[in-house]
Amino acid sequence: MKARFRRMYRGLSIALVAAVVLAAVPPPVAACSRVLYVAKTIWRTVSDSTSRVVLFDSALSPATFWVRLDDLDLKPGAPAKKLELVGGKSYSGNAADKFVEAKPFDFESLGGHFEEPKK
């Protein structure tokens, strides 16, 4: 019985955090050129580190989906994957099985702007 209530309250707490995020982010309108560092909101995300779930809510379409991290292959040497979001693709529910193989992107060099951590 306790486990059922714990799951119920965990789901409720995720929904409440998502509601706060929804209320706190800038609206999905063009960024204001008079205000610095205000960008258009495209995705609102909530992460539940206990359940290892990341929830995504689109500000541009009625799409809400999540990814259970335990459903992804995150081991060293696993192929890089991405979730296609272009071309009007939309997801609902657990989208972990919708990831497709992709070429990993290259990270830019820091160009000597930061010192290497001392060992």
C-alpha cells in the first residue's frame, strides 16, 4: 500500500513541478530585442532523478512526452542516438524507443580560455 502511495505522490510532484515550470518560463513569442538574454521558449523540461525520467513539454505544439533513462543504452561504446524533432514529428508517452542512430557532434575547443584541472 505504501509503495502505491509513493508512486502516486511522485507522479503528483512531477505534475506540480511541471506546472511551476509552465508558469515561470517566458511565453513562446519572439524574443524581445530590448531585453538581453530573453530567448523564445521551445521546450519545458522536468527531470525526476529518483525515477530517472525526463519529461518534455513543447511550447509550440500540444506535445508532451517523456524518456525513461533506464530504457536507453548509455553504456560506454553504445551508438550515439537522437530524437528527430524536425519535419513536424510529434511524440507522446515514453519516447525512448523512438531514438535513431546519429553521428556524434564534435565539441569545439575551449581555445585556451580555461585552464586544465590540476590532478
